[in-house]
Amino acid sequence: MKKRRLDFLFSIKYILLILTIICLVSLVITYSKGDSIGVYKTAVSKAFSPISNAITGIGDHFSDQKKLRTEKEELLERIEHLEEENRLLQDQLRKYQSDYYSLSEMKELLNIKDDFSGYPMVGAKVIAKENGNWFSKFTINRGSNDGIEKDMNVVAAGGLAGIVTQVGPDYSVVTSILDDQMNVSAICRSSRASCMVMGDIDAMSEGYIRLMYMKKDADIREFDEIITAPTSSKYLPDLTIGYAVLLQTDPNNMTMSGYLIPSVDFENIENVMVILKLKQ
Amino acid sequence: MKRFLIQGLLMGVFVLLQVSVLNRIPYLNTKPNLILIYTFSAGLLRGSVNGMLTGFFGGLIMDVILGQYIGFSSLIYLVLGFLTGLTYQRLTTDVPLIPILTAFFCELFYHLYIYIFRFLVRNRLNFGSYFKNIIFPELVFTVVVSIVLFGLLYYGNNLLEENEKRSALKFV
């Protein structure tokens, strides 16, 4: 009796050992490669993406039907529509503003074209979000079959949403700029003063992003528009990130830091666009 | 065989609930960790081997869908499945206190693991605010959900066990 029980324990320990080794080996492989293994990815994405897509579809279907039924919802839809229009107009206004700001530069640098609406883009739907609140990632329903590659920029209504960090055949994982590991070098749209946008969990829970490493006398004021810098290695220039708030001089009396209100509504993010152009 | 199929199906349902359905519920700032609940339930109700396998595959799927490093959450779920499985048949499972306590300690363990290996190693030291903003809300939510979910799994398991006994008798 005693012997049998010990045998049972041994077999459990072997299973534990084998599975732990599998985990550790794949951890080491993915860590050293910086990306996950293709075999796993295709296998799961084949099974997972269509179902997840379908669920998103069903959810959309129901919410659409509901909206048609009740008058209140219809009005809400109209408000949404107007908001959308408003957003488009704001975008247009922003574009004109940016045109205005860059006009003087344009005269000198005629061949630089920095209008992001000119980039080839592909629309995508958010089909899954990160489990838990430690990280800020989401999965979209487009992958390498649609021309998406790692490090491509993702924009949503309003501006920069994140960057593609993992690509499967028909899905890809986007790390949003709110994530704790994200750093984006940025500039102020009006004064071209440089700064750094850094994701931070503490700020994330309040809906902010950290804005750091500005010179103490930099010409950045509250609610100035912050855009991606041309010097950034991964991000295309002139994408809106957000608006600077709560600026204050750091204790070292040399730099200034503050927070950024992201221009993208990350709470209700559903549709995004992937810019099919990598920064060279 | 029947149990194997049912468990696989349930795992699929939980994964889909976790990554896509729960996101569609408005005003929900935090999500309960269903995979964790399922893992420790399997451990408590079916023993270490079942708990380990459930945790391993659940974690693997979650890792592939959204994780950066494959095997990272797989490992912690595996260990949690193993540890909860050690109490199998030594602990009565029909008291609500059991899932509450297990969920509490498993969540705590899980979050500490993430904090230490993904944040502390990058010199993020303000554990207090992480605890307040991330760990605590999810912990409470998971504990609450685990009472209901564990109850359902408990009854489901009882039904299956009776069914298995009956069909075993038939063959004898």
C-alpha cells in the first residue's frame, strides 16, 4: 500500500519536472529569439482567431440590432456619429494647424513630406485584450497575410495607439503606448522641443502617460500637442500622441517632467489602423 | 475520454471569455482571472496531475495569444495546479471557504510572480501602488467570481463522477 502511494507521487513529480522543463526551454528560446516560435503560434492562431473573430462579430451584431430597436440607442448612435464627425473635423483642423506650422519649414525643405495620411494603411479590429492589468496589449485580426510586420505603427482615431510586437499569419499583438515597457521619443508640435513619452503603470491607471526629460526652459506649455519625433527609431514622424499636462520642474532643477493625456481612447479601443510602412 | 473532451472544451470557453468576452462588458476596469480559477479548481477537484495539465495548457494558450515569452504564465499555472492538487482528497471541497482561500493565495502568488520577474527585475520598486491599483482589485474580483465558478465546476464534477461510476458498474 505504502509503496504504491510512493510510486504515484513519483509519477506526479516526473510530470511536473517534464512540464517545467518544457516551460523553461520555451521561455529561454522565446527570450533569446525575442519573438515566439512559429509552430506554437500558427497552431493556436488557426484555432483561436476564427472563433474570437466570430465572437467579436456576434457581439457587434447584437449591439447593432439593439441600437436599431430603441430610440434612445438611435439617438446615442447619432451622437456617436456627430462625435465621429467632430473627431474627423478636429483631425482636419489639426492637419491644417500642422500644415500651418510646417509651412515655413516647408519652404526650406520642399522635398520632405510628412503627412501620415499618405502612408498605406490597413484597418483592423481588436479581437482580444491582455489578461489582467499588468500589461497593456491587445490582439488585432490582421497578420502577416495582410502585410503586417513587427515594429509597424498602429494608429487609432486621434493618433498613435501602439506598435506591433508579435505577428502571426492572421493576427498580431500590439503593445500600446501605455505599457510600462514603452518609450517613445517625441517633440512638441508647436515649439519642436524634444521630450520622452514613457508608459508607466501608476500613470496608466489614471489614464495618463509619463512625459519626461524635457529641458527646464523648453517651450512646452499645458495642453500643447505632443507628436512623435523624426529622430525616433521605430515610430514614424508626426503622429499625435497626446496633450501635455501637469508639467513641473524636476528636483534636479535641470529637466522638466509631466503627464500626457493620450489622444486615443484606450478604454474603448475597437478599430485601429496599421501603417504598412516601417521607419527606415 | 469524455472528461478529457469536456475539460478541453471548458478551457476553450474560459480562454475566449477571458480574452474577448470580458472586454466587451462596459464599466469593467478589472477582469477576474478565469484560467487561474479553472486551474486551481482542477487541482482541488481532480488532483495534481489534472491541475498541472490544465494549468500548463491554459497558460500556454494565454501565452501564445498575448504573452511575450511563451511558457511564462504556463509555468506559474502549472505550479499552482500542482500545489492545489496536493490537497486532493485530504480537504473537503464542499465548503465555500476553500475556493475563497485558494483563490486568494493563488492570485497573490501569481501576481507576486509577475511583479518579481517582469517588474522588479527592471527596477520598478513601488510595489505599494501596484498592489493598490492592480493586484487588489483583481484579487477581490477573482475571489468573488471563484465562489460561483468553483461551485459550478464542483457540481459538474460530481455529475461526471456519478456518470463514470454508473457506466463502470454497467461493464462490471
